[in-house]
Amino acid sequence: MEDGDTKRIAVISAILESPERSQSEFNALTSSFKGIVRGRMGLPLPDHGVTVIVIALVGDLNEINSLTGKIGLLPGVQVKTSISKKEI
């Protein structure tokens, strides 16, 4: 496998602190990366005014980091990513 073909499994966790303000843009952004998204779970917590979203990905490091960085620029969104060390 060439370096450009190396893929990894990753999980992005995001907390939308103002979902009414950021949910639409978050959804549009993640949809633009649909080629690497393998699954998504959203958990609205209306009593706390937040939404928790977890996304499972399979992609190269540039794709994973690009999505994470763009999510991190959304107002009121906290994001963390875990990336496997194993190359697939």
C-alpha cells in the first residue's frame, strides 16, 4: 500500500452546545464527507440544551483531520477525535 492509500479507523465525538445554531451547518459539513463516514449516532439532550454526536470513519489521515478541523471551527461545537494506530 502506498502512503496515500493508507486508511485508519477513527471516531469523532462532538458536543453541540447550541444545537439550534450549529446543527444545520454540522449536518451539511458531515454530509460532504459521506465517502468516509461509516456510521453516526446523535443524542439530543434537550434538558441540558446540547446534542452529542459520534461519527465512525474510515479514511486517510488528511480526510479525518480535515473533517475534525472544520467541525472545530463551528461556533459552539466542541470536538475530539480518536484515530487507530492500525493501518488498514
